[in-house]
Amino acid sequence: MRAATGTRPATATLVIALVVATIFNDIRPLLPVGEMANDAFVYVLPFAMLYFLARPGSFAIPKTFFLLTLALLAVIVLGVAVNFDQISTDWYKGRSGMSRVITQSMAVALGPLVTMMFYNFAIRGALPVVTRGAMIALGVMAVTGFFEFASWLGLPVLSQVHGALSALIHTGSDSFYPERLRMTAFEASWGAVMLTFIFPFAMTRGGRGRVALILATVAILVLLLQSRTGMLVIGIQFMLFLAGFFRHRKDIIVHMTTAAGVLALTMMLIPSVQSSVMEKGSNLVRYGSMDGLIDPTPGVTENVSNVTRLAAIRAGISMFEERPLLGVGLGQYGFNYPYHIRAEDLRSYEVRSYSSSADVRLAWPPAYSLHVRLLAETGIAGYLLWLAMILPVLLGCLSRANGETYFGRLNLAVAMTLTGWLMLGASIDSFRFFGGWIALGVGIALCHGGRQDRAIRNG
């Protein structure tokens, strides 16, 4: 195994466990670590820390990334200091301002730590193991999704198996969207988020048959997820994949694009197909479900989620405009939320619940966008530093991405994941997308030249 992967069996097992753990984010909490308590990754990470603590002299630190991390942390500390008078007295929905600073600081700090860990795994020859972990994770998601789909149909035995799996990997039921696949995640949208990391890395090794099987599996899962953001992001990743694999064969890209266009046009000429596609597409955009407005609340005529998301984003932009340089302070978005919403936003029961300190049904106001949240909480300084961590690596990997070699496929996987992360930032507001931090660590290793680069190329 050491000769095949460049890593010892124990190290390989650890890396695989870390990658597979990223897909489980709805387990029963074991530790008081805030929003990360339901992530399996958090409970595997200490073993990785012990692994590197046992080898203190061999832990390599990527200098530029480390300096950017220090700068980001300094901006966060300065933002908290500037807003300390308000933060120290804030109390909302049973949480204090400083408690949010502490729990969110843990989430922010873990990201760069994961990046540096996987940078070290990468330069030690563990990249094939990352690929193997992604393949295993995709298989687990697909199998779980199969049993979940069977439970929709009420198939005996298979439904009971899904019930048993859910008892192990889910803290509660997701009854509002009964037929949107969520697999190992706590909701359908986060199932799509996990795929944006697992899907690119699963394709870095294997022949055309395996790649075709992965593409087909992911396409089916995305359709069953019915996530608007997931469809858009993974659709863009598909395009990057095709561009990378056929970057030297523009004729093939032209032929494939033409064939797809002709097929779509032919299908749209069939009246029944056209009406079905238009209806389902319109429903998905307007209501977030191909079945249309599925909210059973009497008198509801629009997707409440759309109203809530728009209100949250506008509130975050308003906070940024009020304090553009350093923001309102890390973790403080929710405390400021009630003062930045508009009167028309209150037609959403979710907005009314988020803006009321007495209503804890929907406990904490989400920003629904990491870009907006960073601007609101850390200002333009923190936002630009976060982008500076990602964009150079993304552009560097894009320039080397191709489907002809393992090295080229790894660069393509990193580029696909980081592109997905930036796009997902328009829909999710959490720092705990560990797949993105893992991809960043791999990308930094791929961008470094010399002996490390040759070791990675030789896999």
C-alpha cells in the first residue's frame, strides 16, 4: 500500500476518514462546538491533529497562505475590538455577543488549519488517498440516496433500512420537503454542497468507464436533490470538467455543444415535453421545487424562502454600508439583523420569527450568503483577504487543468471545487465547508514547484 499511494496504511486510513466525514453534517452532537457540533468531520479532526503533533518538525507551512490567515485573524480581532462596546452587551435569542464571537472564531480558525493539514498530506504523497476517500464518500451518498428514494415509494425492507440509517446519521426528520433527496446531509441544499467537493475529486483517477459512471450518478443525485443552487453550481462544474478534459480538442467541444443544442431543440418541439420542461423549470426557479408551491400554509402564494433570503441579503448589505471597513464584528450579523430589515419583508413568517427575540422556533437569523456575511461582519478588509486565499490558487490550477494526466485532473478538481465554493457563497453563509478548505490545501501544494511538484506529478 505504501508503494501504491506513497503513504502508510494508518495515514491513508486517516485521510480517507477525514474526506468521508465531510459528507455527514447531521449527526447527534457530542461536543459544545456551536454550529459544528453536528459535523462528523469535527470528531475525526483531533486524530489528524495528534498525527501532526507526533511529527512537529515535519509540518510544513505554506508561507503566503499563513500570512493571509494571520492578516484575516488580525482583521477579525480588530473588528471585534472596534465594536466591543456593542458586542459585550448584546443578548439575543439566548445568546450573547461574545459567545457568538468565540464559536464563530472556532469555525474560522479550523478552516485554515484544515488547509495546512491537507497541504502537508499532499506533499507527502497522499493525494491518491484523497481520491479514494472521495470515491468512497460518493458511494456512501449514492447508496444512502437509493434507500431514501425507496422510502418515498414505500418499498418494504428498503424503507426500513432507510429508517435505520436515518436514526444513525440524522438528528431529526426533514418533513417539509419529503421528496427532496438529502442523503447524508441535514437538508437537500447541503447534500448538493457536499457533492460540489466529492464529485470533482472522485473523477481524478480511473478510466472512461468510471468517469462516465460518476457523471451519471451525480446527474441523477442532483435531479433528485431539486436544489436550485446545486443544479447551477454542479452544472458549471460539468462545463469546467468538459473544458478541462477537451481543452486541446476544441472540435470535440463544438460538436458536443451542437449535439446538445440540437437535442434540446428537438425535445422542445414536442408540445408535451416543452410544457412539462417549462412548467417544472418555472416551478424550480419560483418555488424551489419542481412540484410548484408545496408550502401547505393557507393563504401563501409565493415561496417564503425567496422572501426570507432576499431580506437577509439586503440586511447584510445594509450592515456593510453602515460599517464598510471592518464590519459589525464576527458572528454579530444576527444581533444586527432586526434593525436592517424592511417592513415588506415581514410578510414572511420566517423573517418575523428571526426578527423577534421571543420567537425561538427559527433560532438564529442566517445571512444566506457567505459573501454578504463576510462583508457585513468583517468589512471589505476581511472579504478581500478571504478572496486572496482562494483566487490565486483557483487561477493557477485552472491554467494547469486537463484530463490527460493525474496531475492535470487534480488541478481540474481543485479548480472545480473552488469555483463551486465561490458560487455557493451566494447561497450558504457558513465557514464550515470543509471540502473547500481541503481543496485549497491540495491546490496550494499543486501550485508549489520543485521537488514537491515532481512528487505530486509522480503520485
